[in-house]
Amino acid sequence: MPRSVNHVASRAKRKRILKLTRGYFGARKNVWTVAKNTWEKGLTYAYRDRRNKKRNFRALWIQRINAAARQEGISYSVLMGKLAKAGVEINRKVLADLALNNPAAFKAIVEKVK
């Protein structure tokens, strides 16, 4: 008896991966083994970079807060220490947004803890 192979399912699987790799450069978009490997590697990068994104944004917020704080004559570390000591519970994201979009409110916060 001849061997029965489910070509419909295997072709559908390959088409699904090749559809996901549309837009990649060269063989990465149309050669099955290369496309599969780059797609899998892309999933790894996506997982890693979802975590790196959080680090990058936190670093950006800290830089913005530090720049605004230094204009008020205080360093970032001193400001954060005084905020904690004064019991002001405001996170870095909001503090950076205030520093960027509402300097008057940021200045008021700095004056409160000075």
C-alpha cells in the first residue's frame, strides 16, 4: 500500500509561515527553511525586546526628570530621595511627563520637597 502523506496540512503550514515572513529581504521571505528560521528568531527578538522596551523607557524618563530637575537646581538622585522622604508617591513616568509638558507643575513638586 502506498504511503499516505497529508500534503494539504503541510502545505498550509508552510504557506502560513511564508505569509508571516512577507516583507523580509531576499531568501528570508520565500525559501522555506530560511523563512522558518528567521520567523522563529524574530519571535525570540520580540520576546526579548518587549522587556528591553520597559528598560529603555525607564532610562528615558530618568533622563528627562534629571534634565528638568537640574534646571531647578537639584540633581535627579537628590530629588528622588527627597520625594521618597516626603512621602510623595509619584512614578517616574508621570514625573517625566510633567517635566516635559507641564513645567509649572513639576516646579511645584520640586519646591514642595526642597
